[in-house]
Amino acid sequence: MGGALLLFATNLIAITLSGALIFLLLGMRPKAQEEHQNWLRRGLTLSAVLLVVISVLLTVIMVQTERASARQRLLRGVLAEQMRQLPSARLISVDHTEHSDGVWHIEATVQCVEPPSAQHIEAISKALATAMRDPVEVKLRITLVQEVDSRYPATGTKP
């Protein structure tokens, strides 16, 4: 079940259960027949159980989402710190997935004036592995950017 559908179902059950409890508290009860009382008990019990089950599922989804978000912030922070060592480098995007072999696959898109050295790429990989506390495979998409200075219109760069 998707998160939005789960949230909708939780709200529907919670509103229905709350409405039923309010009517009971206000003294509006079904007829005193045993069969009506049993239906009321079953309905309230079923609503309460469904509410608990769906709430647990929502909690699991929320925890997973928060962990993924925390990993994303961690990766962005480590990569941004590593990019500061490159001249005019800028981190554009980061994506990560965990494969069944336990290795995190991290893909980052970076803009920079000159490509990073093999040593710097290795340092990035080590920093990410240390931060993630797991093995990583890093794939960098590097877009080389040319800086142009308007004070030197003929070439765009300082002589």
C-alpha cells in the first residue's frame, strides 16, 4: 500500500471510530437487542484493531523515510566538504541505493572548472565509506564548466 493510501485509510478509520465513540458518549446507542450490541462491539473492535495496524505501518514507513533522508543529508554534507577542495566545484545532485550485496551505490553530479584527480576521487570514496560505515561504489558525473570574465571579452579569461 502506498503512503498516501495508508494515510487516507488511517484518517477514515480514526474519524469513523471517533464518531462512533462520540455517539456512545452522548448516549446514542443501538437498540437494547443483544444482536445490535454484538454488532456495535465487533465494529468498534475491528475499527480499533485496523487503526492500530495501519498506525504501525505508517510508523514503519515514516522511520524508513527519515533514515533515507538522514543518509541523503549525510551524503550531501560529505560530498559538499570534498567539493570545497576543488576550484569552483559545485555539487548538483546526489542519489544513493543499497544493493543486496550490502554495497551503497552513490551517484553524484558535480560541476567544476577542472576534473578531479584520481587521488581526489579516491579520497571522496573513502570519505563516503567512512560516513556510511559500509562499502560504497561512487559514480561521479562531472560537468566541466568554463569560467568567462567580462573584463576580457576577447578570450573570456585573464591573459
